[in-house]
Amino acid sequence: MLHRKLYQFCAEKRPVWVFLRDQQRWIEEATVVEIEGDLVTLRYDAEDDDELHSWEESVRLDSIGAVSTRLSYVCRNTSADELAITGECPEAERLSQP
């Protein structure tokens, strides 16, 4: 199942957060670049002091403990009045307008 989800995220070029069990750390906002056998290649940026570094790291599939992705986000400065609501949203899930 994890293998299929990683392939999906790779095809969509979607940013993912990956937890590496063996190193007990998160890789944040990475892109799955390639999956070959049991090796997953991740590309991500990390900031150290005043420098921004780009990394490409290959990890084994069995060392990945969890993968998550952002579904959506809302700017904290946006009020409920300014949220864009489409007509496709089911009535039960719509935000009430004051």
C-alpha cells in the first residue's frame, strides 16, 4: 500500500512529509523523485542558519515509518467572509455565512 501511495505522490509531484524510523526524523516537504525497487529518492530543501540547501536522498522503503501530505490550507489572516466557496461543495459541508 505504501509503495502505491508513493508512486501516486511521485506522479502528482505533491510535497510529502516522510518519517524515517531508523533515524527518528522527519523529512519535510519533500518530492518523491523516483522509486526503484525498494529505494525511494526524495528531494527537499533545508535551511541552516542563513543558507538554504537542496538535498536529494535515497532511503529504503522499509525505513519509512509514515508519509503524510497536505490536503489543503487556509491563510490565518483570511476571514470566513473571504473564503472562496464553490458550488460543488455539498450543502452540509459549507461554511455558514454571517
